[in-house]
Amino acid sequence: MMLSYATSQSGAISSLSSGQYSTVYNVLSLAIASLLFTALYLLLSQRQVAPRYRNAIVVSAIVCGIAAYHYFRIFANFQESYPAGATIDAAHVLSNVEFNEGYRYVDWFLTVPLLLVETVAVLALSRAASQRLLVRLVPAAALMIVLGYPGELTLETGPRVIWGVLSTLPFLYLLYVLFVGLTKALEGKSPQVRAQISNLRWILLASWGVYPIAYAFPLIGGDFFSGAGGFVLRQTGYSIADIVAKALFGILIYRLARTQSREEDP
Amino acid sequence: MMLSYATSQSGAISSLSSGQYSTVYNVLSLAIASLLFTALYLLLSQRQVAPRYRNAIVVSAIVCGIAAYHYFRIFANFQESYPAGATIDAAHVLSNVEFNEGYRYVDWFLTVPLLLVETVAVLALSRAASQRLLVRLVPAAALMIVLGYPGELTLETGPRVIWGVLSTLPFLYLLYVLFVGLTKALEGKSPQVRAQISNLRWILLASWGVYPIAYAFPLIGGDFFSGAGGFVLRQTGYSIADIVAKALFGILIYRLARTQSREEDP
Amino acid sequence: MMLSYATSQSGAISSLSSGQYSTVYNVLSLAIASLLFTALYLLLSQRQVAPRYRNAIVVSAIVCGIAAYHYFRIFANFQESYPAGATIDAAHVLSNVEFNEGYRYVDWFLTVPLLLVETVAVLALSRAASQRLLVRLVPAAALMIVLGYPGELTLETGPRVIWGVLSTLPFLYLLYVLFVGLTKALEGKSPQVRAQISNLRWILLASWGVYPIAYAFPLIGGDFFSGAGGFVLRQTGYSIADIVAKALFGILIYRLARTQSREEDP
Amino acid sequence: MMLSYATSQSGAISSLSSGQYSTVYNVLSLAIASLLFTALYLLLSQRQVAPRYRNAIVVSAIVCGIAAYHYFRIFANFQESYPAGATIDAAHVLSNVEFNEGYRYVDWFLTVPLLLVETVAVLALSRAASQRLLVRLVPAAALMIVLGYPGELTLETGPRVIWGVLSTLPFLYLLYVLFVGLTKALEGKSPQVRAQISNLRWILLASWGVYPIAYAFPLIGGDFFSGAGGFVLRQTGYSIADIVAKALFGILIYRLARTQSREEDP
Amino acid sequence: MMLSYATSQSGAISSLSSGQYSTVYNVLSLAIASLLFTALYLLLSQRQVAPRYRNAIVVSAIVCGIAAYHYFRIFANFQESYPAGATIDAAHVLSNVEFNEGYRYVDWFLTVPLLLVETVAVLALSRAASQRLLVRLVPAAALMIVLGYPGELTLETGPRVIWGVLSTLPFLYLLYVLFVGLTKALEGKSPQVRAQISNLRWILLASWGVYPIAYAFPLIGGDFFSGAGGFVLRQTGYSIADIVAKALFGILIYRLARTQSREEDP
Ligand SMILES: CC1=C(/C=C/C(C)=C/C=C/C(C)=C/C=O)C(C)(C)CCC1
Ligand SMILES: CC1=C(/C=C/C(C)=C/C=C/C(C)=C/C=O)C(C)(C)CCC1
Ligand SMILES: CC1=C(/C=C/C(C)=C/C=C/C(C)=C/C=O)C(C)(C)CCC1
Ligand SMILES: CC1=C(/C=C/C(C)=C/C=C/C(C)=C/C=O)C(C)(C)CCC1
Ligand SMILES: CC1=C(/C=C/C(C)=C/C=C/C(C)=C/C=O)C(C)(C)CCC1
Ligand code: NA
Ligand code: NA
Ligand code: NA
Ligand code: NA
Ligand code: NA
Ligand code: NA
Ligand code: NA
Ligand code: NA
Ligand code: NA
Ligand code: NA
């Protein structure tokens, strides 16, 4: 793993234009602010939902907090990797410190399972039904991230494709289990709750789908997908996907919990 | 977007006198302290209002918190962009790190919609009426910020005017919807509450109006509006407008919530 | 304003002995610790007083928090302005970064009105009586600070005296209103409460009086009042006055609130 | 002690490949995020268990917090000890700042006794029975750490073995007392609680066992165990063991407390 | 005062061996972690004691918090004063930044009176009896610290002895008042409470006694007490005494409060 890691460095983007740098910089800053303050908002609103939903809200807040922490690190790392040039308009040339994509995988390794935990928790299924879902979802999620990581470290087409495909298997399984589970959960719910759950489902699909697509970019090649432009596109895409999949998703979870709390105890 | 961004650099202020630097420095510091501690005050006072108003208070606190966070960044960025000269009285000459106005737009993108959310929340309308207002106000606000950003990045008159005008359209729509909404909300309220809501309305108009005016400064030209003096004027104007539109406004929201809480449950 | 500001630099102290530096350093550190932990203590003790007094305690905590924040800044600024010499015993010579007295004025601009708010709040007067006091006290306090600032920025005798006198007018008015108000508030209170309020009054007078006196130092001239020794004296004086006027005063406010809470609901 | 300490420096790893550096870096970052957010999660969930179990949860949170704090220090120390080379792919050569293993011992000295406290607390034994266990476990734990430290500071086989053996004596005693205690605690519990306690027991054994094994690595010698590769292995092993023994263990403690709370007051 | 302060510099330790540096470094780190997390633990446990004891717990937490804050400062100061040499094993030679013992005195000036406040508070005497004790103890404590400080700043035997003796007078008075007070407080308490109070008394005596002894070290002279070894010994002694007198003492206060809470409301 360590050797292939070193090899991957040759693929590092060697320079960003001043405008490209600013775009990534502002998007990372947006991600920090969105995630950090969604975490705070969820914590502060915990009491507004019935006790049985509070764990879902706390886990959502923790997910946003973990991500905000990692974005702080990514932001500092980005500044160190691409320092300012001699003038404001000069390109930002890669320093001797790599831009570490490892942070994102560390983040996903912790937050993807927790996102599944918060989703299952808000459905307020029986303890047994929740357990049945989680013992399938959580290991699949962990496996998906672990299998994707070695592929991310190399830019050679062969291994990148293989690890990508291997990682996609638990991904599809996970989506299947989740969608079946969510569909079952719709039974016996009020129309408003059904609409909100179905909403959740589409948001989840749309945002989670971004990650494997961004992973495939360097395989496509060409300046747009794999040069400096591709780097900007990937960082922007990941950041927006993270805001949607964690912050916006967390707020939707909270609203679903509130709707259900009100229905149960008007 | 990235190209026009780089172009904009030519418009960066190349030097501030020591006194100009200190003025901006002290104003930014005032903004940090005002926003940070208003956020804390609102959080600590949340329990003093009836439960139905708590979301308005929490959102107001979050708005001030997000802004305080961005002012910390702006402050650090300002120090890096205009480092001290060789002596205390020497001019502060622009370094190789631009002063990034992007932070303000990231901030507005998050806080302007939230300011509308907190305003609607404190009126305690029916859920349906709130929804009707927000589905109009929030997208208009987001659109206004997004359309204004490209104009901010250029100093050429043409595009700056065009984007400015485009951004003004949702701004006017938003003001119209908000004022109609606030006027309707006055119905059936006590005189004291009516006075406070009308107060809110004028504060909002006065502070929000500052932003498009400051945006237009560089169009006017002349040393006063677009040189170093104009820079100081714009930063001071933005900062004071932010303190009024977020911190002072948040405290007024809190007082309105308290008045209503007392009236409903004396 | 900016011009006179630059002029003031000529009055900056150009060097501190190692011992003078250590004295200011330790006093600033004492101020940080006192203010920060008094803020925490007040927050943590909020529940020990009756609900009607909680706002007074929260505002006292906010005042100490704002001041602690500014002392952190002042401390860092002090270290940057007077860096260590070549050896431990060498003088600390002024660097190219001025020691910014502006922080103190930003602080006072926020905390002096709030100190009046907390004082009025703890008296638990009728809402109308409180309002009557505050609409006089708060603008007078703001005016006093704003009028004193330009005088602080110059070392020329003429303007320093004029602004000083102008600032003293609202100061005297404010003291008059406050003392009449506090005297009226004594009516109908228990002996213990009367003693505590009268205590508050003297502490306030003694600590607030330090500020205009320190302001007048450079007018007196001589090595003791306006050289490096005068600088140490002024920083020490301001810091101790701040600890008394905010931290000690906040604790007395808290004790008064407790006494009254106990008397009302034994 | 100080002399043998200096001697130990000769054993410091003089260089890490870029990939080795990244691996340790990412693992330390994973440890920070896991421990910090488990601490927060436990604090936020404290109210979900019956009052008699809250001390166990608070202590678990404190343990994770202490460890997170130390990992922040270790992380910063690691970056200072092995700075980036001239290029991204270059080796990270040891600077003049040693990588201080002392942090881990300081951490263990505080957290190992506390882990025993939280374990005993969650069993909700009689006060007397708890006391009887703790007066044996806590001193044994402290002794184990104190005796292991001098051995860690030397790479000479002789003293390393001797101190290691001396430290193992209280370790075995501690495990014995704990297992007897846990076995007794199983009496009269429901099957679900019994399963969870037995689970705890195995997790504890598996994770605590890692530490003496890693301690023995340098005794084995060879590139795999004592060179740069061994360093990576040891840091990774310690970090994962810490995540399991503190974060995962804390969550299991929390779940056990919840199960028992529910059984006692359904 | 300032002159004698500068003079004291000649007594600064000019170099520490690498091992000596590490020992002080690890002990300071232990102090930070112990004090910071004891503060958090006490805050989080506040609700576990009856309301009348909460002030004692809050004050104990504040004491540990203030001390943790000062240890952060001392730690940073230590790193700046004794930077790493050219190699890991090289001596750490004193830089141009002195190691400021002033922090400890600032700390004691705040925490010693508060330790007395928390001790009296936990006894839950009548308000009058508490007042009687505190008006004697607090001024004596402040006087003791203030009189000891000038002696600490000089290494000349004469003044060091004189100030030391002067400072010892209030120290003895304070101990006398406290012991008489604690002995009286034993009356009418249960055996368990009596044992705990008597425990407190011995811990206090043992830890407070360390400070004057460490103060006397340089008077003894010789390499062991006043050279680099003496420096290590003094820093270690102070740190351990602080952990015992604040963190351990705070936990004993908490346990005493719990015991009494349980006895009063079983
Ligand atoms: C399928 C697949 C992947 C999927 C990643 C996913 C689905 C990540 C989701 C992340 C989230 C939801 C983060 C936080 O909100 C990888 C690992 C890129 C590797 C290529 C194949
Ligand atoms: C109309 C208009 C603008 C309006 C900006 C506004 C109205 C911003 C409000 C910000 C607030 C309220 C911030 C925080 O309190 C822009 C974007 C400058 C571009 C030019 C046209
Ligand atoms: C009359 C007068 C002044 C008064 C200042 C005062 C009264 C400041 C109070 C500050 C407090 C109370 C701070 C925080 O606790 C100035 C501005 C120095 C200018 C000269 C004339
Ligand atoms: C027996 C033994 C040791 C045991 C260490 C242990 C058991 C550490 C446990 C640490 C934990 C549980 C940390 C935090 O979770 C040492 C000191 C390495 C020295 C060699 C012999
Ligand atoms: C008698 C005496 C002293 C006593 C100091 C003491 C008693 C300090 C206690 C500190 C505590 C308890 C700190 C925090 O826990 C000095 C000043 C060294 C000067 C010499 C004479
Ligand atoms: Na640039
Ligand atoms: Na990487
Ligand atoms: Na300057
Ligand atoms: Na910009
Ligand atoms: Na010095
Ligand atoms: Na200034
Ligand atoms: Na590298
Ligand atoms: Na070491
Ligand atoms: Na060293
Ligand atoms: Na000193």
C-alpha cells in the first residue's frame, strides 16, 4: 500500500491558476461554514423532537461535526500545498507538501456508516428491524470505502478500475438494502411523512452518486477531467456532495423527526 | 468564472496608509466581537421565550455565529494581504495574497436566506403561511447573491452593471414579498407588537440597502469611491451593515419574541 | 480621523525595559484569566438566581467575555509590538507593529453600555422605569466613548483637552442619572440589599474614575506619566480598573441577585 | 532516568518514506476524529441512561477527551519531527525534535485507571463491592504504567525485558481481578446484559493485549519490527488499539447502560 | 520591583539536557491534561450533588480551569525559552525569552483564595459562619502570595529570606484558621463525612507545604537544588503539588459533597 501510494504522487496537480485556487478555496470555506453550523443547529434543536428521535439528531450533528473537522484540515492542507505565487495573479505552484486525499477517506470511513445509522434511527422501526438493517448496511459501507481507497491512490487505469468495481459491489448492495428498507418503512405512515421519506431517498441517491462518478474522472482523461480543471471540478463536486449528503440531509432528517413527533403527540 | 476572477485582481487596492489600515482593522474587530457575543447572548437567552419562538432565536444565533466565523477569516486575510511596512507609520502594501471578497459572498449565501427564515419564524404564522412565504423568499435570496457574485469579480463597468441589475430583480421581488407578508402579519397583533414589527421592517430596509449601494461604488469612480479611501469606506460600510442586519436585528427579533411570549402567557 | 491617527504614532513608546515588559505581560495575563473565568463562573451560576434576574447575570457574563476576548487580542498585539531583545535582559524595542489602543475603545463601546444594562437589570424595576433609565444611560455612554476616541489618538495638548472635556459631559450626566436611579431603587429594599447596592455604587465610581484619569496622564507630562514608566502605569491601571469594573462588579451583581432571589422566595 | 532517556535517542527512526509518513499521518488523524467525536457523542447522550449509570458515561467521555487531546499533541509532534522533504516523494527525515513517546505514557497513566473506573461504574454494583474492586485495580494499573515507562526509554534488551516483566505482573493481576469481578457481575443479569458484558470482556482483552506486544517489537529486531516499518506498525497498532479500547469500548459501555436502564424502568 | 526583576534574570538556568527538557515537558503536559479534564469532569457532574453544594463544585471546576489555562501558557513559554538544539540529543539552551515564573504567581493569586472558598463552601456552614471564615482566609491568602512574589524575583539570600518569612506569617495564620474551622465543622457529622473532611485536611497540608519548600531551594544552593537539576525538581514539584492541591482536591470535594447529599436526602 505504501509503495503504490508514493507512486501516486506523480499524478499530483502541479499548478493551479490564481482563479482556480480561489474557487477551491471559497468552496472549501463554504463547506466548513455549512457543516459546522448545521452541526450546531442540530445540537441546539435536539429538544424540539420527541425523545425517541433524539439519537438520530445527535448522530446527524456528529456526522456534520466530523466532516467540518476534516474540512478544517483539508483547508489548511490545501493552503500549504498550493502557496501563493510571487504576485496575486501568479499561479499557485505545488509545494513539497502533497494535497492529501486521505482525509476524505478517513472522513467517509467514519461518516458513511453513521449516515446510515441516522437514517435508520429516524424511521423508528422496532429494535429488531433496525438491527437487521444495520448489520447489513454498516459493514457494506465500511467495505465500500476500504476497497475504494487503494484505487484512489493510483492513477494507473488497471488497478483503479478493479478496485472501483470491487467497491461498487457493496455500494449497490447497500443501496438495494436501504431502498427496500425505506420502502417498507413507508407502510402505515401519513402522506406527509411518506413524502418526506421519499424525498430523503432521492437526495441520498443524487448525492452519493457523485462520489463514484468523481472517482472515475481520471479514467476518462483529457484536460477537463484530469488536469487542473478536473481537480477543481472534483474538489467542488465532492464539497457540494458533502454539503448535500450531510448538512442538507441532516436538516431533512430533523424535519422528518419533527413531523413525526408532532403527529404522535400533537 | 475563473478567468474573469483573475482579471479582477488588477483592481485590488495596492496600498493602505497606516491610519486607513488601523481603521479597517478596528472595524473588523468590532464586527467580530459584536457578532460573536450576540450569538452567545441569543443562545443563552433561548429559554426566556416561549417554545414556539425558540427556532427563531436559534436561527438568529446561527446567523451571527456564521458571520463571526467569516469575520475571523476576513480579519486574518486582511492582515496577510496588507502586512505592516518597515515602520509603524509606513503604508501597508498589498502582499502576494489577495484580499478575498469571496468570503462575504459565501457568508451572504448562507446568512441572507437564514435571516428571512428567522424573520418569518418570529411571526408565528400558520405552518402553511410560513411555507408560502419561504418558498418565495429563500430562492429569491439565493438567486440575488449568485447573480451578484460575477459582477463583484470584475471592475469593468459593462458586466458589473448587467449582473448588478440582474441581481436587483430578485432583490426587489424579495422585498416586495417580505413587506406584504410583514404587513399582513400585523393584523390582529397588539400595538406594542405592531410597533416592534414595523421597527424590524425599517431596520431591515436600511441595512440591506447598504449592500447594493456599496456594490455600485466602483462604478462611480473617483478617488473617494474606488481608491484606497473607497476601500476603507466599503469595508466600514459592509461591517456596520452586517452588525445592524445580523446582530442588532437578532436582538430585535429576540425582544419581539419576548413581547409576544409575555402577551400570550402573562 | 485617519490623519490624526497616523500622527499619534509619533507618541508611541519606543522601548520597554525587560522588567517593564514583564510587568505589563503579567498584568495582561491576570486580566485575561480573571475576565475569562468570571464569565464562565457567571454562566455556570445563572440557575442559582430567580428567573427575573437571569438576564442581568447573562449580560454580566457577556461583558466579561467580550473583555476577555479583547485582552487576548491586546496580549498578542503587545507581544508583537515589543518583541524580546537579543538577550533576556535586553530592552524590548518597538517593532514595526504599533500597540493598538483602539482595542480598548472598541471594547468600551460595547461593554460600557452593557454594564449599564446589567446594573439596571439587577434592580428589577418596572419595565417602564428601566426603559426610562436606559434610554438616557446607553446613548450617553456611547457618546462618551465616541468623543474620547479622537482625543486618545493625538498627543497634542489642545485637541486632547477639548475632546476630553466633551467626553466628560456625557460622563457626568451618566453618573448623575445612574446615582439618582440607584438611590431611588433603594426605596423599600431590605437593609442587606441596600448595603449591597450602595457597595455597587462606590465600586463603580472608583473604577470608572480611573479611565479619565489615565487619559489625562500624557497631559501632565514628565517621565513618570508619559514615558515608558507612564505606559506601564497606564496599562496596569486600565487592566486593574477593567478587572474591578467588570469581573468584580459582575460578581457583586450576582450576589445582589442571589440575595434578592432568596428574600423573595426564601 | 534522565540519562537513560537521552540514551534512548540513538534508537529514534531517522527517516520515513513519503508513503510511510502518510500512513501514520492518516491513522493519527483517524484516531483524533474517532476519539474526539465519541467523547462528544457520549456527552450528548448522557441523558438517555438512568441516573445511576451517568457517571460511567461521563467518565467514558472524559477518557476519550483526554486521549483526543493527546493525539492532537502527538500529531503536531509527528509533523515537527518528520518534516516534508524537498519534494513530495522525498523521504521525511528526522528533524532536531524527537518524536516523544512520553505522551502515550502520560495518556495511559490517566486513562487506564479511568477505563477501569468506567467499567466498574457501569456494573452498578453495591458501593462496597465497587470500592473493593477499584482499590485493587487502580493502583495496579498505575503501577503497570509506571514500571513500563523506563523500559520504553531504552532500546537495550536487558533493561527493556526487566521492566517489561515487572510491568506485566500488575497487568496480569489486574486482568485476573477484573475478570473475576466481571464474572461475578454476570450473576442475576438478563441474558442480553450477560452477552453485552461478556462482549466487553473480550474487546478489553483483545485491545489491551496489543500494548505489551508492541512494547516487545524492538526486542525481536529485524527490519520489520524495529526499523521504519516497525515504527509505522507500532504507531498504527497503538492507534487502532486506542480507538478500540476507548472509543468503541465507550460506546459499548453506553449501550450496556441503556440496556440496563430500559430493563430497570421499561 | 521592576529593577529587582531584571536582576533576577542572572539566575535563569542557561541550559537543560535533552532528558531534563523531556522530563519537564512531560510533567507539564500531565498537569494540563489532569487539570483540564478534572475541570470538565466537575462541570459535567455538578447535577449529581444537592443544590446547596453546587457552588463548591463550580468553584472547584473554575480553579482547575484557571490552572489549566496557566499551564497552557507555561508550556508554550517553556518551549520558547528552551528550544531544541541542533540534534535531538543536544542540550536545550536558553533563548532570548525568559521562562516566566510570574504565571505561577498570577495563578496562585486567583486560585488560592478560590480553593479556600470551595473548601468553606463544601462544609455548608451557616451563612454567617462561612463569612467569618472567608473574611479571614481570603485576605491572608492574597497577602501571602503578594509578599512571596518579590522574594521569588531575586536570588540574593537576604531579600529572599525576608520576603519568605513575611509571606509565611499569613500562611501560618491561614492554616491555623482553616484547621480550627475544619475541626469545628466536624461536629455533628457522620463518621464517613468526618473521615473525608480529615482526609481533605491532610491532602491540603501536604500539597500546600510543597510551595514554601520549593521556594527555599535556591537558598540551600548546590547543584541539586539550584542548578538545572534543581530547576527540574522545582518544576516537577510545583506541577505535582498543583495536580494534588487542585485536581485531586477538587475530586475529594466532589465526593464529600456527594456523600453529604446522599445522607441528607437518601
Ligand atoms: C462506489 C464507489 C465509491 C463510493 C463512494 C461513496 C458512495 C461515498 C459516499 C460518501 C458520502 C455519503 C460522504 C458523506 O456524506 C468510491 C469509494 C468513491 C470508490 C469507487 C466506487
Ligand atoms: C441587490 C444587489 C445586491 C444585494 C445584496 C444584499 C441585499 C445583501 C444582503 C446582505 C445581508 C443582509 C447580509 C447579512 O446580514 C448585491 C449582491 C450586492 C449585488 C448587486 C445588487
Ligand atoms: C470621561 C472620559 C473618558 C471616560 C471613560 C470611561 C468612563 C470609561 C469606562 C470604561 C469601563 C467602565 C470599562 C469597562 O469596565 C474617556 C473616554 C477616557 C475620555 C476622557 C474623558
Ligand atoms: C503489560 C505491559 C504494558 C501494558 C500496557 C497496557 C496494558 C496499556 C493499556 C493501555 C490502554 C488500555 C490504553 C487506552 O485505551 C506496557 C506498559 C506496554 C509495558 C510492557 C508490559
Ligand atoms: C509560605 C510561602 C509561600 C506559600 C505559597 C503557597 C502556600 C502556595 C499555595 C499554592 C497553591 C495551593 C496553589 C494551587 O493549588 C510562597 C508564596 C511560595 C513564598 C514563600 C513563603
Ligand atoms: Na493568488
Ligand atoms: Na494522499
Ligand atoms: Na502601521
Ligand atoms: Na476574490
Ligand atoms: Na526580556
Ligand atoms: Na492605535
Ligand atoms: Na511527502
Ligand atoms: Na521520549
Ligand atoms: Na532534545
Ligand atoms: Na519572571
